[in-house]
Amino acid sequence: MSVFTRTAPVVEIRGAVKHYRAPEGHLVRALDGLDLAVGANEFVTLLGPSGCGKTTLLRVISGFEQLDGGELLIQGRPMNDAPAHRRPVHTVFQSYALFPHMSVGDNVGYALEVRGVGKAERRQRIGEALELVGLAGLERRRPAQLSGGQQQRVALARALVDRPALLLLDEPLSALDRQLRQNMQRELKKLQHELGIAFVFVTHDQEEALTMSDRIVVLNGGHIQQVGSPADIYDRPANAFVAGFIGESNLFDAQVQACSGGVAELRDRQGDRLWVRDASLRAGQALQVLLRPEQFHLDSPGADGVALEGQVEQTLFIGKDFEVSLRTAHGRQVKAVIRDAGREALHRLHPGSPLKLWYAQGTAHLIREAGQ
């Protein structure tokens, strides 16, 4: 999928360049010729490892950092030189930065007061914002009298009260415990849909990105590696970096040995044989084969089922599923996630047991080398 949205963009970034001076004296490019557009009412997540450029990109959009090259437009207007307070954008940070001496209502309405909005309108908009985030009636409380999740909602209400065209969120859920975090993920997505405004969300949490996003932007080294829907990113990663970064993966560097009837036989670098269904492959072609752990079965999945053979290294119960590690005769470790339906068969396995892990030839995803 293109880095540009199919809907009218609220944000456009063209050829963005941002560099910093490292302590050693050389320049580090946090953004390196990056292009991206975010459409109205889109939930776009910037995802990648530490230092990939995601927070820098967010700060460039918000106005807290200036581009060294390229162009930034918000609602079609050039914004390269516009200060942060002149942009129709608000940011929710990892640290909620609430004023401890102010009430919830005063925290939410602070920006309106600074701008000279009248008391009656201010009171109305504060009430609307707090109702949106489920905190109606708590206007008089102080931040210290709220839970972590409630404080996060106050920060959201403060960002929404000014009715921005775009809301930026910089890992706002990272300080919450797992259950509260999952609840807030659902609430944020619902809120974004109800408001009908664009959200740009920064996280390093893959599960969070897959759960909440309309599109995910995977970044590494200041470059966009792939832009697509959560299903695209997970099922059809564009390269080895995305395949390895998103979810668990079994990635084989392989070469096509022979092709017949639309099925190709491949051998990976360690000597294991694989079979995939793809009529476009040719003998001698080098590529990578991705098999997700959940694509494996204990029995053949059908007529096009093939197996990797080896010995069991370990089985782990991970809630409703089992994780199985297999070591092939050539020394390759393969991870599989087997549904709870295979519980009885798995309980009979122990380290050293022979095992076949089956997969359907058509489910393997192929990552081709450039020019292949």
C-alpha cells in the first residue's frame, strides 16, 4: 500500500529530513527523505524500535522539532515554520504533565483560558470533553485524587477540548498495567471513530499497533520500511526487517531447487527443504520464506500439506495455546503455536521426541530479493 492515504490528507510530509549531531561529532539522520500522508478520520500508528525516527516524526508534526529538509503540510497549508501553538494539532505525551495544583476542570480548560475563551463557553466545552472521555462530574477533583487511567483520560480531554484537526499520541498507554492498557486501547479506538478526527499514535508495542490501527507505518533508521493495514503488515511483510519485527516469525533464507505444477522445492542455507505454491518462481532464484508459528499443525492441513521434521526441544503452555520448539536434523530451530485442540497429543511429547510440523504450501509468504 502507498505511503499516501486514499482519503483527503490532513497531514502531508514530503521528503522529510531531520538530523542530529552525535556526541562523537558525526551527523545522525533521524528522518531520511521520508514521505507520508495521513487521511482525515484515520488511526495511523508509527511503529519501530528505539531510535527508528517515530518520535522525531511526531515532534516534527507537532512543531516541537523543525525539519532540516522537506515539506510539512497540515490541512493543505505549509507548516514548516509555524510554531507549535499555531498548528491545529494537540499532543498527548507519555507523561500526562497535569498541573497538580489545578482541578481536573481547570487542567482541561487551561488552553481555552489562555486564549481568552469566555467563561460560559469554556465551562460548556470542558463538560463536553470530560463526557467524551467518561469523566463527567469529576471537574473539581485534583490529579492526585485520580487513578492512572483517569489521569490519562484527563490528558486526552485537555487535548480534545480545543477541537484539533489532528491528535498526536506519544506512547500514552505505556505507564498503565496490562488490563487497563487493553481497556484504554479499545476506548481510544472508539473515541477516535466517534470524533472523526485523525490520530497519529507512536508505540513500540506490536500488539498495540495491530489492535488499534487503520494503517501502520513501520520505521527503521529514519526510513519507512512498509505502510499498510495491520493484516498487510503481519501477513505480507515487505522485507526481512518487517517480518522479524512484527510478531514471531520463522524466516528461511532459501534458493529454489526445482519447480513443477506451480509448486517450488527450496533448500535453505542450513539444508532444510521447503515446498511453496507459487507458479512465478524459477530454479536458482534466491528469496526468503516466512512461516508464522500459528501456520503449523500437528497433522496435514490438506492435500497441499507438507512437513518439517525434527525433534522436540521444548513445549510451553501459553494460555489457550502451546508453543512448540522443533530442532531439524540440520540444526534449524522452528517455532510453532498449536491450538488447544492438540493438547492431548502435545502432552505425549517430551524433549527429543520425533515430530513433524505441517503447513499448507500456499500459506508461506515469500520475500523476494531486489530485482527478483
